Amino acid sequence: MAGQPQPLTRPEAVPPEASPREAILGLQGRVNQDIIGQERVVERLVIALLANGNVLLEGLPGLAKTRAIKSLSRNLESAFSRIQFTPDLLPSDVTGGEVYRSDGTGGTFEFRKGPVFGNLVLADEINRAPAKVQSALLEAMEERQVTVSGKRYPLPDLFMVLATQNPIEQEGTYPLPEAQMDRFLMHVTIGYPSDADEVRVLRLVRAETAGTATTPPPKIPQAAVFAARRQIEAVTTVEAVETYMVALIAATRRPAEYGDRLRRWIALGASPRGSLALDRSARVVAWLRGRDYVTPEDVQAVAHDCLRHRISPSYEAGADGLKVDDIVDEIVAQVAVPA
């Protein structure tokens, strides 16, 4: 009947005998059904998951940043935890802490795990947390462990921090230090959907509100992610492509060698983590595209997301009205692509 919400298409279940690539593509397809018009963002989340990295997701309010992360967790066998960052948050609110337990004759201290011990950890509005909280998260992101009272507690094998940030609200925020920004494999930006996609969003939310959304199929097992990572480790990168990735990073450090514009635009370049991020992410892209080798196009596909937060624009770049993405565009244009 016209005007009534229509049932949504049921997400296809992944058969038990599916290959790791089929399982991951099935996961990506399911999230795309929840997050309409943001296929690029969803692909970046999957790339970071397979590359065993963390993601900083930045966009205006209401663009489904949190929904995308929740959808990924809902379709993947994982423990989801959310940390709502506020200025009064304490490090123990993230990592957990020791609690004294009395048994009548004495007592002992017992460690109670915090929300960071989940598989997929949503760090919502991460730039609202003070420095002490950010430093507590820093160890978890880099070392995959938490230290409390001198004791180290390992995090789960499947662990990923998905942080969100609002680019327009600066009051009451604490800009992330460069050291923490560098720990993110990718800095992904999310924009408005197209008009046609927004119509589909209306229908999707209307169906969910009316209760006509279908029951989701079984979750993708964690074993599929670990099997995919093992296959990705076997993806090869020839020396010419390795040199190309390093040249992209070198252009951020020695911009004068790649043109006068880059010399004027870049104040500080990327660390070696930038090269590692390009390598890991490009191998995942090649694997998702069904190849066991990396091409320059795979590197270019992730260059903006891997370098966006690792380049410090100069005052001249700001005066010229340039964004970091414009600088990355120029770097990709100036660095010679191997034949």
C-alpha cells in the first residue's frame, strides 16, 4: 500500500564454507545496507579492521559515524564497548582499575576491566577528553595492553579503536597530540549523502521505526578476520611499488624536491608510520580486489586516508585556502608512478 514502509531486503547469510574473502565482502555488504551512501567510509573501516589498525572518523553531526561503527560490530562476532569522552573523564574510566574486596577476615585488590577491553571500542568525541585520558588510550592503541598499578593486562586479539571527532565544535575540546594522531592507521572523513541516498535513508529509518526491518543473519565469525589477515600477509609488494610508497612519504618531508608549491605548503611531514600505513592498507586493498600483489593504484586509493593526519600544513597553505587533501593531491601528482 502506498505510503506504508516497505520491508527491507534481508542481508544475505554467509555460508559456513565461504572463503575468508567472501565472508569479509559479505560483512562489508551488510554494513553498506545499514549506512546508505557511505560506501567509501565502510570500505575504510573494513580495511582498518583487516590491517589491524585504528581509525579516526571525522564528520559533521548526524552523518552516521556512530551508526557505522555499531553496524560493523552488530554484523561481526565481537564485543562492542562505547566510551563517551567528556572533560571530567578519568583514565580509570577507560582502562579500569583495582577494586578492594573484603571477605570479612581481610581483603584483596581485584582488577576490574574497563570498556577498552572490548573488541571494537567506540571512542565517541575523543577530542573532548583531557590529556591524561588520551595518554591512557594511547598505550592501548599502540601496545595493545593496559598498565594499571604496575601490572600489564593484554587486550583481546581482535582489538580496534574507532574514534569519532566533530570538526566544527572547538569549545571544550582538547586537540589530539601529534603522537596520538600518528597512532591512527587512517583518518577518514565523512560527508553528506546525495539527495537520492538521503531518500533511501528516510525509508530505512522509517522501516526500522515501524518494525518492518528483517532479522539479521548470523554474525561473521572472528575466525574469518584472522584467516583474512593471514592471506593478506602473503600479498606481495615489488620493489618498485615499495619505492613509490617511500617517495610519497619523502615528498612530505622534503617537499622542496617535488616543486615550489609543496615547499610552501608543508610545515611537517609524515613519520615512518606513514610508510607502514600505506603498505598495510594497500595490501588489504589488493586482497579485497582479488589480487595477491600490490599496484600503485592500490597505494593511491588509501593515500589520503593514511596521510591526511600526518601532514602539518604551513601558514601559507592556510592563507591560500588549502586543505590537507589538496596537498595530498599535489603529492600524488608530483611523485612519479612506477611503470
